[in-house]
Amino acid sequence: MIKTKILFIAAVVISLVSCKKVKTVDQSELLADWTTATHSASTPNYSFFDDNTVQRFDITIDEAWWTIMQEHKEEYIDNSQGTGFSDVTPIYVPCNLEHNGINWYNVGIRYKGNSSLSNSNGNGKLPFRLKFEEFANDYPEITGQNFYGFEELSLSSNFNDKSLMREKVASDLFRDFGVPCARAVFCEMYIDYGEGPVYFGLYTVLEVVFDSAIKNEFGSNTGNCYKPDGDGASFANGSYAESYFENKTDGTNFSDVVGLYNTIHSSLRTSNPAQWRTEMNSYLNMDDYLKYMAVNFTIQNWDTYGRMTHNYYMYNDPSTGQLNWIPWDNNEAFEEGKMGGALSIDLSDATDEWPLLSYVISDAVYETQYKNYLRDFINNHFNTSNMSSIYSNYSSLIQSSVNAETSAYSYLNTPTDFSNAVSDLNTHVNDRYSVVDAYAP
């Protein structure tokens, strides 16, 4: 694997050098569109994340860069899947981004994702990440460039989601219930890679957790922000290792994660549950975590903690010293699920390999609190009246964007896939309401 990584990096360097002459625009063209509000705002402008709007991105990538991007995407898929943290990541290349007639230049764009890349089966609708100041060293005129205050954006392809709205709806539900979560908005994606603009389909654009989301939620992004992945991310006894907790804010003090891990497995859990709960809350915001559990297991989000050792962040809020659980990558929610299926609402099938579920639900106080949040969630958020309105509004909003997708850039196989998927979402609400209602009377 080390040899592969060295060869990969060498190939990237050679490719970058060979294409160094490619430059999207000159400085005078850049300054024509540059304003403080659009290109270098000090705080994010959340009006972009408008629930009633389908945004549009037009991206232009030089043909030479596009070729390099595809070559190294395949290298990434072949050599770095299924190993926890990847030894390599897809490379950034420069592109031009146009939105509402305004241009952002030499923006870094790369592929992102795991199964959405490796299981695409030739589908061109793949997820991307944008980083607006990635190439500032090469193009000093873009120093400080952002997108209405956002330094990065994540472009979800709505992989495996024929409704194309799970990512957006999950984000809305988590935040509406008081769980920190990245904001999301629908967006049509057009990419010109040398053959004219090609419609890549309807995407969901999300703010990046360690960029703007934590600062918006907590007023600071200076605390440790972990993106756990791999065995240690389960918090199972004996699994902890620092390498499983990638720190996106570059901190080197992992004492908060170590403290949480040790407390989870402390003998106090059985000998003195009240003291155990006090110590748990000193490391992890348990109130918000129980809210997260209520939402996550009601909507049946299986592709995360409890089945998979990824798709969540933890942020240490400097004002409280507590870690906060932040859900991520929710495109596979609202279904029974794969990999053994979604966990039951009472978490009776959560084994000790997932102690932040099995130990928590075994505590009578936490179980009661969890049930109270479940009741609150279905009474005031996840019920037929509320959700049918949300699904109806969003499906009407995105219908034309969905209809415009082509087979080469879509996860839809037939003209009725979308309407059937929306119908399934409404059925899912009814089913889940009944299940939660029976468990948390």
C-alpha cells in the first residue's frame, strides 16, 4: 500500500506540472466579478440555502484537467476503498464556477465519497467537493476567495436515492429538532469539460461541517472537529486508536476522545449509574445526542453509527468543553436499509460493539429521555400531516430538474421511479409513526 501511495503521489505531481500552463482567467477578468459580499465575505450568507429554490451551478473545467481528474479518480477507487481512512484522496483541479451570472475562478474541485464512487457502475452523476481558495498559491489573485462566506461546499449526487430529497429532508429534520447538522439546498449541476455544458443532474449542496456548519451552530470552529472512521469509531471496548479520529481542525490533543472512550467503559456504568451519566455528559453533550438518536432511528438512517463506522462528526465546543455529535451523509436514510438493515427503534439489536447505543439504552434514565424525544419528534415533526406537506412541496419544487436528468447522469431507471419513491417516503412516515408510537407511548 505504501508503494502504491508513493506511485500515486508521483503521478499526481507529474500531471500537475505538465498542466501548469492551464489557467482559467487572468486577474482583470477575475476582478470584474469580485465583491466582498460574493467572494470574500467574513461570515457565510445563508440565503443561498433557500428551501424554496433550486440553485444552479455551471462549472467549466479545462479538458486537460478533466482527463487528469478521471485518471486519478480510478486510481483512488482501485487503491483506497474499504480501508478506513484512504491513503490517498481524489485530487483537486481548477475550475470556473458560475452562479447567478457571477463567476468564481480557479476554484478547486475534486471527487468525494466512498460507495457513491466505487459503485457508480459507469454513472456520471458523482459527488464533488469545492474548495474556493485551494489554488491561491498558484493564482495569488484569488487569495481569500470564498462563496458568499463559505470556503468549501459539498455536492452530494443523491446516490441510491430515487426521490432525490433524502439528504435535504434529513438535514432539515435534524436541525429542526435541535441537532447540529449541515444545511442543504437543491442544485442543478452543469459541467463543461470541453464538449459544452452537460447536465449532471439534480444535486444537493451542503455546507462543510468543519468549515461553516460548526461555526454557525456553536459560534466557533476552533475546537477539535473529528471525522471518525474505522474500527475505533465504534467505541467498542479495546478499539480505540488515535488514527481512527481524523481531526479536521488540526488539533493534536485527543484527550476529549480518550476521556469519552474511558468513561463509556468505566465500571461506574453499573456501580454508580448517576455518576456515570454525569461523567458521560462532561465529555459528550448527551441531551443533543439523545435527540440525534430519536431522529436517526425514527427515520431509519442505517448507513452510520450502529451499522457503519463512519458518517458522523464530533465537535468539541470550546464554550462547554463537550463533544457534540453531528450527523453526515444522509442519502441512505428513510428506508429499511442494507448491511443487516436499520436498527429497531428500541435498539434491542444494538450489540456491545456499539456501546454508545447499547450502553445508553440500557440506562433507565437515558431510555426514558430517549422515549420522550421520540414522542416529541413524531408528535411535532415526523407525522403524516407535516411530512406529506414537506414531500409534496419539495417534489413539486424539483420535478422539472428531475425530469431533465438523462440516463448517463441519473439514478432513475424509469419515468415513474421518482413518483414511486415519493410515494414510498409517505408510506415510510406512516409505518415509522406506528412503530415509534407503540414503543414510546
